[in-house]
Amino acid sequence: MEENVLSGNVIGAAIEVHRVLGPGLLESAYELALERELAMQGLRVERQKPVPLAYKGAALGDGFRIDLLANDRLIVEIKAVERIQPIHEAQLLTYLRLTGKSIGLLINFNERILKSGVKRVANGL
């Protein structure tokens, strides 16, 4: 599946989750619901996927976890905050760089209209 189509499908699924649950829950609730919605749409999705970290050639174990990974191509970072901050975008960009993935979505479910809380982030590889 092409990345633009995949990201569009994930955004549509997130809008459906937001329509059903509304704002005001913890990130973990949205993560579980979005995982379910994506699976119902036939996408392969991994939740809390551990990512190994290497530092100067030394393996350090699992350095971080990706909220959701769709079709092994698209990282989804879920937030439930008042406002997306630059550090949130930097976090997703670092995840993209360290995993070699090219595209990610930062989704803030704590918005009245979810479209206002979606940010697409690309890794310039």
C-alpha cells in the first residue's frame, strides 16, 4: 500500500475512534481503540513495538517503543495533550530516523475536531 493511501487510511481510522470516544481520555485508551480500528480495516498493526537502540556501535537493548506501527511502514505517535509541542514532532522525527521509516503521524486526540490535531511528519532519509 502506497504511503499516502496508508496515512489517509490511518487518519480516517483515527477520526472514527475520535468520533466514537471523543476527547478527554488517556493516550492508552486511544492507542487500544486505534489498534482495533486499524485491524478491522485489514491493516497489520503492532502496538508498543520495542525498538532496539545502538549507541556508538554498542547494542543497548530496547531503547524506546513505538505507539503503533501500521503495515511495517508508518509510525503513529499518539498524544492526548492540550497542544502539540515542537518536542512531540522532534520525538516522532527521531523515531523515524532511528528506525529508517520515512513517514509518521502525530495524532492528538485531545482536540474538539481531530483534524486539527493531526500532523504528518516525513523523514528526509
